[in-house]
Amino acid sequence: MECERINFSASTALEQLYGSYVPTFVDGKRVFSWQDGKMVQAIRAGKWLLLDEINLAPAEVLDRLAVLLDTSTSRFVAPDGDSPADKDPSSSKFVVPGSEEVLDISNLHVFATMNPTSIGGGRIRLPQSISCLFMMVKLEEYASDELGLILRGLFANALATRLITNQQLCSIFHLHMEVVKLVKARDIGRLGGPYDFNLRDMAKVKDVLQGCMQDHMCHYGFLPKSQQEQSQQASYGDVAIVAIRQYLQLVYAQRFQDTADQAVVSQLIEARFSSLSAAAPA
């Protein structure tokens, strides 16, 4: 079954989810016509819904989401016109707020994901009207071996295109684990925060690496054009390490508010990437 992922944020509006009337031109005249929101489009297409980062949504959006999720609400109607209390929830139909169109949601499945409020970023505790409608499943943090396997898959394209070596990737992984350990021990990150380093940070490194590495190399004129250009190999490795340091500084060190914390992470980066081989990726 195809699933529609909808990302929530503090700026998510009801109109984006359910839809609204928008001005359009028909036969040279301006008229207002209904335009489905992303959620209604998915329901109409028979897709399941994945509400990602649901606890980032504004309170008024969460309140209106309860209308869709709670089968006891009056916004649901039974096919035979019976009262909501007497209907079979498995055959429910949903009245779209605004357009008043009735949609069949008897086969709709809704999933939601969220990160804990402790990591900040505007996340709120879900109101009881929403949380009681879901079966809660809490996922523990990845074990280090699991995270390592995920990381290799995440950087598979970068490894295949020789943007990074296996040795450099291992160093990024160990750096990440060192920063996580220091933050959890409160050795760094006491000012500002809260700071939570996870798989997303390594994904950021990958995105910056793939988006900038070749341009970085071309800027210095050291990007090999073929396997025969052996004379430039050492220079390639040197600049690659410098570039990776800068990317790690951006993702890890510069995230801290305290300059002392930034200095600690910078030292970790220098230690991890000062003794790597200067050879180009093979």
C-alpha cells in the first residue's frame, strides 16, 4: 500500500492539510474554487498517511486532526445516516472541513512519528485528545553496530563515487560517537541546547559532502580527471581531508553555543583527521 508522508512544522496550517478555496481564472473570469490539501489528496487516492514530526504542529492543527482520527466525532457520518454513536467505525466517511465533501475512509490507516520534547526545536507534548488515539511504540537508540551499518548504506553513493574513503567514513563514525558520549556526560553542551546528536547529523554530513566535495576539489584544481593522473593523487587526499574537516566543523562544532565546546569538538575533528593517509580514494 502506498503511503503519503506529510512533514509537520510550526508553520503547518490547516489549509495545507485539508484544503481551501483559492482564486483561479475560468473562461477569463476570476472565481474561487476548492483546492485539496495534501492530506485530502492522499485520502482521495486511497493512500495511508504518515504524519511525520507530529508534535511540531501548532495546537490548533492538532485539535483539528483529532476530527480525522477520532471515529466518535460528529464530523464522521454513517453511510445509512445513523447517528455517529451507532455507526460502524470500519465503514466511516469523513466530511472535509470547508468543502463539506464526504470521503470514504474505511480503509484509511494513519501513522505518526515524533521525537521527544527533550531535544527541543519547538516540540510539544501531544494533547491527550491526540495521544489517546494512537498505539504508542517507543524506539530505543540504535546500537553502535546498527548505526555503523546504516551509515555505510547512507554513504554508499559517496563511497562508490570515491568522494570519501572507508577509512575517512570510519573516522566520521567514531567522531560522532565521541561527541554523543561527551554530550550525554554533560562534559560539553551545558550552555544552550538541548543538544541531541543522531543519525540526522551524519546524514547532514553526507548531504554537504555530496553537494560540495567535487566543487571543493575543482576550486583548488586538484580533482583527478582519470586514473592516469597519478601526479595529483597526494594533493587530492590533502584537500579531501581539509574539506571533510570543514564539513564536520559545520555540522558538529559550530552547533554549540559555547566557544569552549566548539574548541573541544574542533580538537576531536583535528585528532581524527590529522593522521589519515593523504592518498586519493581508490
